[in-house]
Amino acid sequence: MGTPAKAVTREDKEASAIAIMHCMLLTYSEEKHLHFEDAMLAFTQSKTYGDLFDFDTEIWKEGPTYLRALYEEELR
């Protein structure tokens, strides 16, 4: 028998969300020829950003590709 799994804390979820956002914005800003800071500012004003940090959506469990798809869908 193993040890019981540790509960995922709010801090864990936040760290995951930040890491996914950072990774997504690095590739997004490079491909769109944007300054990282400009891409980040625009993203932080989006619904997708709010959804990412609404931990009930569990977007923080997904990867940067999924996050980018949500963001680009919002921008259409």
C-alpha cells in the first residue's frame, strides 16, 4: 500500500495556472510577433484568463495548447 495522495492546494492550482499561461504566452507572442508583455497584458484582460483562475473550471489541469485554443476561440 502507498501513502495517500496529497490534496491539491489552491497554491498548487495557482502555480500550475501560471506555468501554463507563461508557456502559452511565450509561443503565442513569438508566433504573433508580439512583445511578451503586450501579449500578457491582453491575455490578462480576457475571459479566458478569468476562466483559467476560476479553479472550478479545471483549466489549470490542461496544457498550454488547450489554453491557447480557448483564447484564440475567444478572440474570433
